[in-house]
Amino acid sequence: MIVGACTLKLIIYESNSLKEKRHIIRSILDRVGSKFNISIAEIGLNDTWQTSIIGFACVTNSTHHANRTLSKIINFIDGDGRVEIVDYNIEIM
């Protein structure tokens, strides 16, 4: 069993309040979770209104598949014009 995990630090440009931030993050989490069938959640910077840390993970039987899936998810999130990825960390276990 191979587990691929990733954390992303995001800047949210359209957010002017915590309510707007949560709406944008929830939208991204729901879209990514349903498209890629992975576990995803906001895991840090919950009380700041323009930054967020999200984490997601996938379980597979191949290191190559885990790495490819995580890369696709990063590219999908990066394509969302509301946020910018400023840092990420990938771990394959």
C-alpha cells in the first residue's frame, strides 16, 4: 500500500473576510474531492482571511500513480484563478 500526501499553502486574492475565505476554500475542496475521489481538508491558518493550508491524500498500489495523482490535483488547484499556490510539500509513504 502506497500513501501519497500533500500540503499546499494558498493565497486567496478574492477574500475580504473569513466568510468569503471559507466559501472559496469549501468550493475548492468540494470540487477536488469529487473529481479525484481523495481525502482533502483545510488543515492550517484557519483564522487568517487571505491564506490557507490544505492537505490531501490518496492511497494506491503504485508510487508512480500516487505521484501522478498528486501532481494532477496540484495543477487543478493552480488553475483556479481565485487562489495562488505559494508552497507545497509532497510525501510518498
